[in-house]
Amino acid sequence: MIRINNQWRTIIVEERKNFGFGVLIDILKKNPKTIVLTEGTDPRILEASSRLLASNFLHPILVGDPDKIYEVAEESGFNIRGSEIINPRNFDRMDEMVEMFCELRKSKGVTPEQAREILYQNNYFGTMLVKMGIADSLLGGATYSTADTVRPALQLIKTRPGNTLVSSCFILVRPFATGGNEVFAMGDCGINIKPNEDELVEIAEETVRCARIFGVDPKVAFLSYSTYGSGKGEDVDKMRNAARKTKERNPDLPISGEIQFDAAVSPRVAKKKCPQSEVAGNANTFIFPDINAGNIGYKIAQRMGNFSAYGPILLGLNSPINDLSRGCTADEVYSMAIITAALADNKDA
């Protein structure tokens, strides 16, 4: 079942129609967090870090050789004075980290020598900083692949109790001409290639949980090329069954499926295709049948619909670990750092 703590519920009610980072920053000001940035010599990371260091709500920890990091920062013109930089090669708690790593990976027979070499890699080292409680969250992927960010998280942070997989969602935001913002959640657009119906239930529940954090009052559409039996096929059955199972687990959650995208978002089309649906025509949280549809869908919205896309936001882990695109900008690093830290504040919801 999907739960959310009272502090966030109050914020959501107040901000439901006005997406913005102000609400997230206000939460973090009340309970400041730390975030590991694994690619400390990347100029985009350093620019975002300089902005975060000027704030009082989110403290960045840069991983890497301090001399190299300061050299790149100086060349790029970014002020990172006062930043915390940790070099895996001379970390004063490395023996403790190695011991914990070996325990976490004992089923693989990892030796202390092997563990130490693995932990010299920034992505594994940064993930262990979160595991040890030295940091609250982690953001990587400016130079690493998604797999290089997700793999250490799966091995070391692992999924929350009751979860069987890591999934992802994107938050899509577009300003209304009259003020405020149109906000949608889309999952899973970045991790699970072809989820089965039970995995789709988990993806939907995690996407709803994330949507609520960002002010969306979820109305969930399980997308398909069919609307309530208008088409046939295994993929249609999968989405119909996933919608039904999600509704059984969350009876108060507005859900429709299987449903075509036009019926999900257009009241006129919904009136013709599925007038009995409680969501059709007003859906704002979309569950895709596979990664092809999800990845294509959010990018169409981003590139042709002029939506800003925040993500992929990784869901289902014990602590928030998020992935950047290798083509990201410094602004995107800054935004994703705030999002990731905000998830740390709400990770037990």
C-alpha cells in the first residue's frame, strides 16, 4: 500500500497546483541533507556544487583527488571553497568500509583486497558513503553509465522491504499561460525493459509515491494501444491485469487501464471511449507497458511538448541514489541534487 508522511501531505496540499523547487528547498532548510557527487572533477558537477555551497540546505560531498578537483574548479572559474572532498585513496575509514563491503558481498566471496580495489572506484566508494550513513543520498552519471550508478546501489543499498526491483520515473513540468504549472509523472521510462504485470504494480505504486512528493494528486493511467477491450493481445492483458491488481491493493487510488493515451488525457475522447472511467480525460500519472514506450513517450513530451523533464528518478531503494544523463547541464545537476535530497527526507514514507 502507498503511504506518505504527514509533513509531506501538508506540503502537497498547499503546493499541489504550483510545482517548484521552493517547496523542496523549504523542506531541506528545515532538515539539511548531504549528497555525494561521484564525479568531482567534472565542471558541471563543480558548477552545481558552487551553487549548493552558497546555500544552507544541501551539503555536497565531492569524490576524487582534491588537487585535481581544485585545479579543474580554478580553471573553470567555480568557487568551491569550504567544500568537503573525500579521496578514496586516503579515506581514514577505509578499513571499516572494506569490512562492511565484504560482509555485504560475502555471497560472492569478495576478499578484502578485491573490495579495496573496487572501492577505489568513485561510484562504489560514493555508494558506500551512503550505506555507512556518512551521506544521505548520491547523484552520479555525468560520466558514468546508468548501469554504473544502479549496479552499486542494487548490490549495497538494496531495495526497501516489500520491493523487488528498482524502477524510475520522470516528472514532466510545463507552465500554464495563466500561471502555475502542468505536472505529470511517467514511469518506468529508464530502468525495466519489459516488466511483467506484477512488476508494473510495483512500478505504479512507486511512481505514485514519487508523484505525490512533487505535488501531483495522482490519477493513474495504465497505457496501452487498447481502451477497455478495444484491442486484443498479451500486452493489453498485461496492462489490464496490472491496473486491476494495483486497484485491489490501493482501493482509494483513482486508476484506469488498460487505456489509450488520447482517452487518458482528452475529456472529449474519454467521453466517447470510456465514459465510465474515473480517470479518463484527466490522468496525470502514466504507467507505460515497457521501456520503449516510456522512453519514447517522455522524450516526445520533452522535445515536442516543451515540458521540462526531471529524472530519471530511481525508485524503490533504501536510500536515494539518482542517475544523471551524460549530456546533462549544470542546471540539471543542481535540480537533480535537490530532488534526490528531498527523497532522502521522505524515504520512509
